[in-house]
Amino acid sequence: MQVLEWFIGISPPSRSSWRMWFGHVKMWGYTEDETWVFIDVNSLCADILVVHRHDDVERLLTDWNLRSGEVYCFQPGQHIKVPIFPPMNCAVFCAHVLGLRAWTPAGLRRTLRRHGAVEVKHGR
């Protein structure tokens, strides 16, 4: 299911932590069945919340709006696709979402195995 509208919250830069020197960005959006997804990618991990319950959605919307200095609404469409900038790639992104580090698909495979992931399909 596709997200119908994304909301992008931008917090201003802060000298309180090196992680905030340039500010911070979070995004959240909803699907046609009113499922909400909240994404906060930071230097330590990526928090991805999929929320259905009304009270939880209201609480997160209030919190994330209050913590953002600016909020933009963006409707995905037929925009030009832009590749991820190096050194970010699919393996780096997926590893970060999982709270791991990897540079290549082979490296991610090794890291997953080292952390106890179980292979559920083998082959092409």
C-alpha cells in the first residue's frame, strides 16, 4: 500500500549535540486505510513505527509536530527518481534500519548471520 501524503518535520540546528549541528528530519504519512507510518532515521538507528490505533496516532502526531520547527506536506507522484548518494546504498540503508552496519550485500549477509539471523530462503 502506498503512502498518500508524507509529512516532513524539520528541527532547526542546535549546538547541544553534534548530532543536531545541521538539524534533524523525521517523516510520517498515511495510507488509504488510515495506517500511519512514522520514520525517524538518526545516527544511532532508524525507528519505524506502523500505527493503526487512533489514540496512538494522535499521540505521535502531537509529539512529532511539537518537536518539529517546520512541517511540510508532500504528495508522492511521478517525480524524477533520484538515486541514493554514495556512500549510502541498499545494504547500508537496510543495515541501519536494523541497527547494524554493513557496506555491501555480502557484508550485510555476514553481519546478519553473526547476529543470529536465520536464512528462510536460499538461492536466486
